[in-house]
Amino acid sequence: MTTFEQSAARLVAVDDLGASQVAVVEKTPHGALAVGLSAGKPFAVSNRCRHLFASLGKGHVTDDGCLQCPSHAALYDVGTGKMVRGPQGAFKPVAGAVKATTGARSLKTFPVELRDGVIWLVD
Ligand code: FES
């Protein structure tokens, strides 16, 4: 085992992300995280949507690199954790209000590295 592997926590292999480019990793030192790739860069954020707590790791990464919630399609910037678009569908009329209230609290973001096809937590 290398020094890096002793100090970092293995999260998920890129090959296991599938087409969504994100997965839930349940057991980490920070609880469940949504872990994935955005524009080729790894990310890890807290897993619960700020709207109605859907599992963000069950969503997908959009073409422009945002993490989309699987329930009502809110969008998050995975670099900052900020909600950049409120919920859609039936909630669209209140999307701005959701973004300004519960959505104003960013997701937690965690430092990760991509090594040999695996995303590692490095804090
Ligand atoms: S639970 Fe995520 S947008 Fe509604």
C-alpha cells in the first residue's frame, strides 16, 4: 500500500459511474456522498438535495457539468456546491423561492483526486 492509499479513502472507480457520471458512496468519513466526474474532473458533494432531500448521487451530470437532482431537476455547481437552478416541474413556479431559501445553503464539497481510474477522498 502506498503512502497515498494510506492517507486517502477510495470512493469509486470511474468505470462504475455509468452514463449518469455520478454515484452514491454510502460509507465515507463524511457519511453518504454524491461522487462523480464533471468535465473530466472528479467531485464529491453531500448527497441530499436542499429541496426535498432526494439522493443526488442517483441524479446525473448534465452536458454543462452540473449535478441534476433526480426528483425535480434542480441543478448544482459541483465545484461550489451552490444550487444554480431551483426545482422544475410542478415546483417550477417556486423555483426562485426555493433557490433563495433552502437552496441558499450550498452542498458541502470535499477534496478528491482522480488516480488510476479511481476517485479518492483526500482530506
Ligand atoms: S428534491 Fe431535488 S429538486 Fe426537489
